[in-house]
Amino acid sequence: PAALTAAGRHDEAQARARRVAEADPYLPQAHKAVGDAAYRAGRLEEAADRYQRAVRLAPDLGSEAWVRLGTLALKRGDRAGAVNAWERALTLHPAHPIARSNLEALLRAGGS
């Protein structure tokens, strides 16, 4: 799916990721790929569900899933969930610029 996405073939990438996730529901990368496609399409609940599945299967999958989970948590008004997710992203990638700036901004605004 990543190569298809890079080539701008987003619908095909999403369909392939869905097929892989259905064939092997224990493959975290497939759930993350479906989450990425849902996030880009604005299907935020589906994206959150897929990212949650991915990090449940592989908590150290990567910082991007945690960054997106933080963003989605904040959109739902879950400030504590956002802080937790962005802190987890920074554990995996201490210099992640989006996680760091989002977390700092939220904490400056009084969120925890």
C-alpha cells in the first residue's frame, strides 16, 4: 500500500490494505495503512479505530500512529488522551516535531 500511496493511487492502496487487514487481522501495519487512508478521507472515527487496533497489536509500531491518535483524541475533546498519545510518540521518536509542538502547545494552554 505504501508504494501505491506514494504513486497517488490512494483508493487502490486503501483497498489493498483493507484486504490484507481482513486476511490477517493480527497484522498491525495493515490496520495502520487503513487508518492512514481513513484519516486522509476525513473518516476520523474509522481512522481512530484502526490506529487503536494497530497499536494494540504493536505498541511500538511507530510514532506516526501515536501522533494521529493524539490529534484525533484532541478533536474529540480528550485532552488527556492527546497528551498520552503524543508522549508515547515522543518515547518512540524523541525529536518528532509535530508530537513535540502539539504537546507543548496543549500543555501551555493548560491541558493535561
